[in-house]
Amino acid sequence: MTRNLLGRCAIAAALVATAMASAYADTEITISSWVGPKHPVNFGGYEPYIAAVEAASGGAIRFRLFTGGALLGAKATLAGIRDGIADTGVIALTYHPAEFPLAQLIADLALWSDDALVAGAAVTEFNLLHCPACLDEFRAQGLVYNGTYSTAPYTIIGRRPINVPADLAGLKVRTPGSVWDRWVQHMGAVPVNLPASDMYESLERGITDLVLQPVAALRSYSLWDVATDVTNLNLGTFHSLSLLGYGREAWQGYDAGVRKLLMDNAPVALIGASQGYVDLDQEVIADADELKVVIHPPGEALVAATRAFAEADRAELAEISRSRHGIAEPEPMIETFLRLLDKWRAIMAPIRDDPAKMAAALKAEVFDHLDPARHGM
């Protein structure tokens, strides 16, 4: 009896899978990730997304995930997706300021965000629902934007502790650009713009003295092999990113059912990648002593100097956006984004320990307002 029941269940499951597969066009999607397999983007973002979409499609939609830059490097990913080498992948928008000037404005507000999950959701909503010009930027580059994740707050990683502003004087500091360049210069140091994939070598060879990254970078980029100290100064989140920007030609080749499934499951990747940063930060902090990396609290003077810089920089940001990035009216965008940070802080607070609920909230607040038949078409 049990065997018959199990047999009927297996047949039923097979019929359901067959029916689900027949509902979607047979599709293979290539993802290019220039970060390593131990990075939160992959284990927290892409891998759960792939599993969710493949399961929901009954196997009709399949993925090939290339990690560690095996297919495209950090700066080549934009052109590679546009040209069809990959269908989607990680794009750090600050690496392409001329192509994405509005994304630089969002990056410049980094010091006003101290929470990866809040920042990723706020940027995703801003771009998809409140900034048609942002979507136009992606369209001009042959991309269809489907969301952002965020890193955990940046810290200072290197071979020496940084306790007061004077400790930074004259040092070479790898930054992701934008506001961090200005902060580094304000502190008397020299910003160095390198892809994240080059941080290890830059520290090892003395090309840089310090790098700005979340604590998790000790593991995800193996920086614990070349760094001895972390100054746990909150330098805001890096959230000017595209995790699921699909090439327009690829996206428009998917049928509406496939596009809907990719959009419905996008929050799984976006929340998962951000949560991966949060979790990995905590794991690495717990393992710091064993790894012989010392994590220092920042001195009060360094915290105060950073806070004063953020206030002054915000006051000047509108003019920076006009003069450097050609944004005619940045003020409403700045206010909208800061309002969205407040909105998502309130949404995330009671569900902070439940990634599934956070993904559901992002879907309900953002993706359910998009039409798969029209988005990106």
C-alpha cells in the first residue's frame, strides 16, 4: 500500500513538473559573476535564485553560472552582457560613471545608509518605480534593470590600525569611487580606483596601503591572507550595483511567462545577496582572532570627522551632481532616495530575521507593480 502510494505520488510529481515545464519556453540563461564562489553574491544571491527559478519552471528554465571572472571581468561585464556574451551578471555602476550618471548620485549617498538590506531594497524601488531616467540609462546601454543588492557597511582593511584622522595622511586607499574618493581626500589620503578583484594583489604588492570593504571581504576576497587589521568605522553601504541587469536582446527574446518568473524571483537574489553580506560579516568577526586579524573600534575623533564630512558632503551633493554628472535637478532625487531609506527601515525592522518575509515585502512593494509584458520591452 505504501509502495503504491509512493508510486502515485512520484507519478503525480512528474506530471506536475511536466505541466510546469510546458508552461514556459525552454530557456538557458548565462550568468557572469566576477567575484569568487565564496562571495555573498553567488552563495546568497545567484545560487538561491537559480534554484527557485528552475524549480518554479519545472526545469524549463536552466542556468549556467560562471564565477571568479571565468567568463567576464568586472569592467568587461557591462559590454559583455550588452553584446550577448552573458545574459546577466554583476555590474558595479561606479565603474562606468559616463554611462550611468544617475547611479553615481545614488552611490554618493552611501554614508547615509548603514544597512545592506534596507539600502538594496531602497535602491531597487528608486530605480524601478521612481526614476524613469534611471531606466533610460540602462536602456541606452542595452540592459533591462531588475534590481540591486547592497554590501554591508564599508570598513578600513589593511596592515595597520587607523585610530585617528591623522593615521590616514598620505596613505594609498583603494576605494570604489564616488563619495569614498572624497572622504579619502578629505582625510589627507590618496584614493586608488581598482576593481574589487584586484584588492588582494594591491595590498600584497603595496600598491595600496588600505582598502575600503565590508569585514566579509576578509573571506570573500581572501584578504585575511594579506591584511592584519580592520578599523570597524561605518563608511556606509556600496549599493550602486546591478545584480540582475539582463541584456535587452536576451530579455526581449524570453516569452512573458519566463520574464514574469524571473521578476517574481528577483527578490530571492536581491535579499539573499545582501543577507549574505550581513551573515558573512558576523561569521568573519567571530573568527577574527583565529585568523589573526585584529578588529579595532574607530577612535571618537575619526567617527566625528567622518560624520562632519558626510554632513558637509550632503550639502554639496546637488552641486556635485550637476557639475560632475550633468544632472539638472538632483534635489528631488536625493530627497526621494532618503525617504525610501526611511520607508525600508520601517518595513525591514519587524521582519529582519526572516529573509523569506523580506523577499516577499520587496516583491509586493516593487515587483508586483511592474508588468512583465511591458517591462524592458
